[in-house]
Amino acid sequence: MRHSRYLALSTLPLLFVSSWVMAGHKHHDNHDYAKVISVQPIVHTVTTRTPHERCRVVTTVQRSRSNHAAPIILGGVVGGVIGHQFGDGRGHDAATVIGTVIGATLGHRAAHRSNEPRTVVTERCRVKHVHHVKERVTRYHVTYRHHGRRYRTELPYHPGHKMRVDARPQLRHHRHRRHWD
């Protein structure tokens, strides 16, 4: 008996659904479709800043900025010390003077040799910000017709030629669905 009661209870919903389908009833999900009359994109302008580095090769001629007096004085002192090691009496003084003159002359030549121009190649870079302005569609103003009335709404996507609408009764001043004839 339990088995026949279970069988009867389990087939009852199946009979109900099949008779409903056979009678031509459709599943009603409270939605309908409306014809889209116009779609207007809502465009926002977006500005971005992008850094761009620009570099160039610069060739310059440089001269040494050394002190010209220092090598001459140093050469004269060293030459004088070396010259002082030679000779006696007045010869001693003459050797010191000659050593000083020769040392100063060598110092002068060395200073001019180090002051010869040299070519220097460097890369100079600078960053410049470039502004890009783009327009982006963020939403759409949609006007559609449903059951002879025109409505307007805002959607985050383009609905195409027809759109799904809620078929349940709406209040006249609903937030997303505005009506006008």
C-alpha cells in the first residue's frame, strides 16, 4: 500500500505539468520584450598623462680647468732642490737657479699638455608628459515602446533592436522606467 501511495504522489506533479503544457500554457517569468526606438550613448572624456623620455647624444670639446701656476711652481721647486745638489759656492747657487728654471719650464709644458682639448660624448635625457584625451561610452539613454507607450531608461549596455522589460505592473514614477505618451 505504501508503494502505491508513493507512486500516486510522484506521478501527480508529472500529470499536472504535462496537462498544463498540452493546454498551451507557457512558463510566465514576468518579463516581456519591447521595441527599442532610440539609443543615445552617454560619453565621458578621460584624460591620461603618459611620461615619455627623450634622449639625445651631445658631443662637447672640453679643456682641463687645471691651475696653470701650480705645475710651474712645483716644477721650479723640484728643479731648484735637484740643482742645489750640484756645485760649490757660487756654482751651488747657479745650479739651484738653473734647476729652478728648467723645472719651471718642464712644469709649464706639462700644464699645457694637460690642457689639450678632448672630445666628450654624453647622453642627455629629459622626461616630457604627453596628455591623451579619450572619449568613452559609459552608459546609454534608451527610449523604447511597450504596449503602445514610450519609456526611457538608462542602461550600462547597448540593448539592440529589442529589449527585455519587466511585465509586472509598475508605479507611474518608477525610478528606472519613465513613461510619456
